[in-house]
Amino acid sequence: MPLTRTALRICRLSRFALHLTRALYVGALRFPHMSQAERIDYTHWWSSRLAKILGITVRVQGIAPGLYPPNHLLLSNHISWLDIFMLNAVTVSRFVAKSEIREWPLIGRLCCHTGTLFIEREKKRDAHRVNNVMIEALQSEHCVAVFPEGTTSDGSRILPFRSSLMQAALDSRATIQPVYLRYTDADGNYNPVPAYVDDMSIVSSLWQVLGARGLHAEVNFLAPFPADHADRRHLTQFVEARIVAAHRALNDGDGPCEALFAPASQPDVQSVPTDLDEPLAPRQIAI
């Protein structure tokens, strides 16, 4: 007999708390003595295990770039606080996140242990500092992930991308790979439960996820391309257009467009689509 929703939440919450406590212990006492490879392996295992504890099935489309691809920049749409962990369950990277996350109970400390790069989004000049940190990380053979929307959406559309952190890709000559994330039910239909938007607290969002059944996180790795011969603005438009195209292809009932997963040519300024979605109302929570 299936558990009631309340019983399911309690069961998952207890396992989640234990899993999080273990990560904090490892992060504080063992991470300082681990090699980079060991940290990557643990982060990958922990994120994969978290998905199982929360009852989330992770699906992958396209070709994942490997566990920690060097000098690689992942650019993804943003829906939930879960996004970081769902991506790390497939390929580990150092994320750029808003500085407020550092103050979140438990999760903030966990992000610090995994090398998160924090940005003060309300300070425009902080983008310059973070770009320099990203350049150093990418040139040191790290993998970095950015959410160019700069905030979360409910997943029903893609918000306009910001170009402020794209300069790091150009200066480091990184390989760029767009990623389209979406959350669905078992039949592949849009599921709004993980969306972390409006005035929702992290606790209420977690409570919603704990009670969800048949939740799937779909990670679509689009074709990577080098960051050569493109300026920041047109590079941003090119990446946004590809993720918008993936969103439309996968949500309009036509299924995946194979061209999105094929090797991408250099961004052509003249071919960048201009009919992108209008922005949502500005009541979103940045993460």
C-alpha cells in the first residue's frame, strides 16, 4: 500500500536530514584533506544520492561532457534550488550563485564546501570580480556553471539572459555548452512542483518536493562550441536562442530536435534569432 503524502514527506525528510548532516561532516572534516578527484567523486555521489532520496529520476539527453571537464563553461536555464544538485548528479562543476545562499541554513555551508563562486548581484561592479575569478578557475582546468537568467522562472518559459558573466568564457577561451533543464512527470509533461519562485521560502519549496511522486529532472546537454571570435553580447544571444529552441522543441509536443544536440557552428551574428520570448513579470527569486 502506498504511503500517504504526509508519511512520504516524513520518510524523505528524515533521510534528507541524515544525508545533509553527513555532507556537512565530510565537508568540514574530510574535504580539506581530499584530493580534487576525491572531492569531485563525492560531490557526484552525494548529488545522485540526493535525487534518489527525494524520489527524483534524473534523465539525460545529449552527450554529457564528462564528470569534470577542464576549461568548460555550462550555461543553463534556472528553475529551482535543485538545479545545482541535478546537474552535479551528471557532471560536477563550480557554480556561480547569489551571495545570499551563503547564509542559508546548512545548504549555504554545503555550497561553500563545494567551491561555489558567490556574486553580489545587487552590486554591478561585483560582476567584474566574479569574471576574474571565473577566468582563473577556467584557465586552471576547472568546470564552471552559470545561470545566465540571473534568477529562477517557473519553467514554463525562458527568461532573458544576462551577458555580465560571459566575458570570462571569451577571455579564458573556454568550451561553452548550453544546458536545458526541465522538470516533468513520468510521462514527460511539465511539472511545476520544483519551481522556486515568487515569495516562496526554501522550507516551503522543500516541503513541496518531499511530497512529489513521479518527479523527473531532465538534463539536456546541447552541442558545445568554442568561445572564439564572438563578443559578449552576441555570444549571449546565441546561447539563449539555443536554449529557447530546446524549450520549444521539448514542450510543444514535437520531441527533441536533433540539430540542437549536433555540433554547433561558430555563432553567426546575422543568424541569431530575435523573436525570443518576452520576459516574465519580475517577481522571481534569484539564486
